[in-house]
Amino acid sequence: MSLSFGSVQKKVLWYHTEPILQHKQPTKMSNWADLPHFIVCEIICRLSFFDDIFVVGAVCKSWKSAANSFEKPPPLPPKGPWIMLSEEREQGNKESQTRSFFNLLDTKTYDFKLPELVGRKCLGTSFGWLLTIGADLQINLFHPLSKHLISLPPQNTFCRQYTPEVEPEHLRNMFVPKCVLSRSPWNSVTNEYDRDCIIMAIYGEIRTLAFTRPGYKAWIDIESPSRAYDDIAFYKGNFYAVDAHGEVFACRIDDNQKVVAKAVAPRPKGTRDLIKKYIVESAGDLLLVLRVRGGHYYSIEDYPNYEEDEFNNVDSEDDIEDEDAPENEYEEEEEEEEEEEKKKISDNSYVTVGFTVLKLKRFTQAGSKYKYKYVKVDNLGDRALFVGDNSSVSLSASSFNGCKANCIYFTDDNIELYEETLYGGGYDMGVFSMKDGKFDKHYPESFSYYSTPLWFI
């Protein structure tokens, strides 16, 4: 992995040594090579991005030695957005045991040997960590760059279970669709796991809420008046969750007392359950992102209760008549069944056709149970949003070369329909411009029948 480190090097050296060195800073760069080994290690532990460890190792031989001395380097996030590509086969690549990551900034693909992820369902959380679930239904937090692993309570400790009993492979693939962290589970000061980190998840057949912490023995249910949640965000000390209707709930987790989710924003006018919802903190605001999909599985014919509205421009597919229909009634019926199957299993069963972004704005109205109302957002400014099978993230585009401002980057998280497509899911990915509503590609596709491509940030 090649990194330029001119200005970054100076920033790393001066900023991270200031609280450590008690004497006057050296005035010549040649003196940096004489720093004691333990001080260089302290510098590395205080870095912000995993990429900077390579920068430190490139300064001189003694610093490279210090960087290589870690049995496990600090679990830091990557400097820019990466896509962890799908695992193509359910049992993974047993020979190489590698997973591929696409770096959005340099548009290069990197392979990492990760036997810890073979055959495991992965979700992107934040701070460079993944939530992984195996066929053994053990749940872990795993940092693929540093190989740090934190065991979490297993699947059978969730309060609500599927009824009737289902296969472990299905539970692995579908039981936890979303997971969010309140903070990094790694404390860079103590170099230990942070038990104050809260892990909150959407889980189960009815997609309800639960949380745990490192060291807990079970997942704790969150009492909620709703179900079928789509996404969670951590915002100003609280967790916020949005359900399939678009109603937003807040829950504060202070201790082990019963935690209750309270409605704070109503269902937006014009939205429907078919529209995928994401909730994300962006530049101090809380945004609700509505993702509209089209295609056979989202056409009006398949959903008779579906109505077009201001947030939905999905067009139904036109019926195509067969000019060469056979005269034999039996043959005609058989051919119609075959055509129907082809429609159901195709390479474009669904596709994202648009996004709408709403901002939750604080307001007070006598008699209302809600604290927020919605304001439509037409321009994200310098921000870029990243949504998919991960914690929804907002980044400053100007901070990353190659990242487009006022855009929404999305991956294919429609895993419920992966088996209904010809080659599997993983093709519905791209970049949506808020300015002109046009789509572009960031990566062509990453096919799989059970593993989703996801943002690793």
C-alpha cells in the first residue's frame, strides 16, 4: 500500500509527540530517528487512522522497527472510505482465505488474508470495526486491519427468537440486519477494550431493538411501541432508530435499567414502507434518507396498496405481448410459467431509482408528542453520505480526494432478494448526485447469494 506522507508526516510527528516529550522539541528532522522505542510506540497508539502507521514506519529504520513490534497494531479506522467486497461463495475462499477491499480514494483493490471472516455474515459498524456472525451463531466485533476481536453475546441470548425454529445458516444471514456503536470499543489511552462502548442492533423476525456492551453475557431488549426498524444512528449521546414507516424513535442508555424507545418524529408525508430508510448524523444535523427502488419486485402490480407520491417515482413495467404464442393451450400455459420464472429470477429484479433527504428540525407544538418535524434537503453542501449494510456515515468530501460532494454513495443491501436474481445480489451500487439526480458507478458489482458488499469506514 503506497502512501504519500509529506505534510502528514510532519503533522503526525509534532502533534503526537507534544504530550509525550517533556523536553524541548528537536529542531532537526535527523533527531527523530533517535527517539526512544517506547515513545515511537506511544505516537503510534495516538494516531487517528490506520494508514498513518505505514507513514510512521516510512520515516526511518528505527521507526519501522517500532511499527512492526506490535503483535496487534491499534485498531484504527482507514483514512478514507473502503468497500469490503462480497464473499462470493458461502464457504469462502478456503485456500487463500482472503477478502478484497476497494479503496474509493485511489480506486485500487487490496486483498487481505482474513480466515476470521470465512463463511461469516459481516456488517459495517463504525471506527473500522465489523460485526460478524458465523454459522455457529457466535457474534464478534472484529477489526480486519489489526485483527483485534471482541466476543459479544451469542445469537441465542437475544430475547425474541424465530418461530418456528429455522436453520443456523438463515439466522446467520438474516438475524441481525444492522448494528451501531456509541464509540470505539478500543481505548487508545489505556490500550484496552472500552466497556463503556454500547453496541445497539436491530434483530429478529420483527426487526426490534436490543443492546449490549463488551463483557455482557446477553443482549438486552429495548422496549418500543414499534417494530420493523430499518436503521439506527448515535447522535448527541442518544441512539435514534427509524422504522419502516419512517417514524423516528430516541432511546437513552444510561445503566442497566429498562430502556424505552420514545417517538420523536412522525412518519413523513408521502413515504411508504417499501422505501428503504436510513438515519445519519451529518455536520451536526440528523438526516433521514429515503431510498426508492424500482424493478419487478417493486412495481405497482406486485404491491397493490402501493401509491405514487412526492417521494416516489417508481414506474411499473409495461406488459409485453408474445406475438408467437403457441396454439396449444397446454404449451401456452407452460411457456407463461417459464416466462414468469424468468421475470422473478433476473439480473435486474430491483434497482435504486432515487433518493430523498429530510432533516429533522427541532420544534415545539402544544399537544404534540413529537419533538422534531421534517424539512426537505436539496443540497448536502460539502458532505457525502454512505449508506448500505453498515452504519450510515456522513463525511466531508473536501477532506478526501476523489470523494464527490453533495452525493449519496450506496451499496446493495437488499439481501432479502439476493437469491431471486440470476447471479446473486451486489449489483445495485453507485453514486447518486443530489444536484441533478444522476447516477454514477463507484464499483461495478460484487455478486453473492448471501454476503453483501458494505462500506468499511
